[in-house]
Amino acid sequence: VQLQASGGGLVQAGGSLRLSCAASGRVFAINEMGWYRQAPGNQREMVAEFTIGGSTIYADSMKGRFTISRDNAKKTVYLQMNSLKPEDTGLYYCRMVIVSTTLEPRPYWGQGTQVTVSS
């Protein structure tokens, strides 16, 4: 199983970006999907995620600006980011909890995509 993230880039404050992350390989089921962020010098933090029950959770600082969505058929999760701020700069990782050939759910991470917001 591999996760491939894309969509990062350089944008001015107030701009928008859309991140995508697709799973490939022997994927039998996806229990959770989400996005995390790691800013320079900081720990990785949750940005938004779908829980196993299908609910969405957002970090407080992203509410109203970021929207997580998914396409189950494509095994893809998206993150629409609007009204971007310089403090949103960081490396964005997708994470999925996937049931594969072991039949046990386990977390997988994408490679990270850089988002840089200039002031």
C-alpha cells in the first residue's frame, strides 16, 4: 500500500490550494482518512480527518477555511484550503488507516507535500 499526495505549492496569503492523496496497492478497506501538518520546528498536528464513523474533525484554527472531502471509489482524500495564512506554511501529510492483506487495520502515511504561504 502506498499513499501519493500532491497539490502543494507557493501561494500568497488569502489564496487557495487543493491537496489530494490517493491510496494504491492491495486496499481492502479504508477506515480513516485525514491530513496532518508539520510546521518548521513544530510537532506534526492534525488538520482534518474523517473518523471511522464517517464524522469530520477539524483543528480549531482551520475551521471555516479548510474542507476535507473524499472519493471512496478513487481511494482519494482531498483538502481544500482557502483564506490561507502564512502560519499555514508547512509540510502536509495524508494519513489513512487501511485494511490490506494482513486483514488488520494499520496507519499509512503519504510522503508529504509542501505548502508555503507568503505574506
